[in-house]
Amino acid sequence: PVVARHYHENVIDHYENPRNVGSLDKNDPNVGTGLVGAPACGDVMKLQIRVDDDSGQIIDARFKTFGCGSAIASSSLATEWVRGKTMNEVLTIKNTEIAKHLSLPPVKLHCSMLAEDAIKAAVKDYMAKRAKANSLITKPN
Ligand code: FES
Ligand code: FES
């Protein structure tokens, strides 16, 4: 069926042409960095988001993954899915959705989990930065 073949091609594309590989400045106050590892295999994923102050939406995302092809494809997909979303919205992205979209076999589920964890860690980092900046601003003296 045409649809199935198209779907398959899209997925292969994420393996062969990962999107948004690279880094954002981790010291930028609008950038959140998530660095996570998979205990099962030792693979590591860094995922970064840039958040727009006014809209609260993610306007850029980058990743670097030292890991298997499924982890790389999962992070590539994650950087596409987080764009245009708010913090609350990206926190609803589930690794099972990523795995389904990439047709990952069950044994590769933990690779997509790395992407979900990396998104959550990036959001946490961004929120912590914001909280710190706000407390500095409101501190008396
Ligand atoms: Fe890239 Fe669906 S395969 S968003
Ligand atoms: Fe561990 Fe894929 S085998 S992240």
C-alpha cells in the first residue's frame, strides 16, 4: 500500500538524514539542555531547546547522540516534534509515540525512551534557569 511505503520512507530518512544535529549555547538563558544516558547500553543523548520569551514556544532544537541508529533517529524526530510547542505540550510527548512513528522493534524501546528523557531534562534545565533568573531579579538588595 502507498501509505505504508511512504511511512517507511520517512522513517528511513530519519536514520539516513538526521535533522538538527548540533549544539546550542548552553549558557544562553533561553536554552535548556538535557543530557541523559541509557543504563542498558551506555548510549548518551544531548538534546537542547531554545525557548521564545514572548510565546513560551520552542523555536529551535538540536541534538547530539552517541548511540545506536534508533537513538539517533529518535532524537532527530524529537527535535522536529518539540518545535512550536510549549513546555507543557512537549512534556506530553511519549517514547511509545516516537517508537511507533519510527517502527522500532520492542528491543529498541529504550532508545526512544532516551529521547523522551532528554526532552524532559531539557525542559527541567530551562525551568531551573528561569527560576534562578527570576529569584535574582526579585531579590532585595
Ligand atoms: Fe519525520 Fe514523521 S517521519 S515527522
Ligand atoms: Fe541503547 Fe539504542 S541500543 S540507545
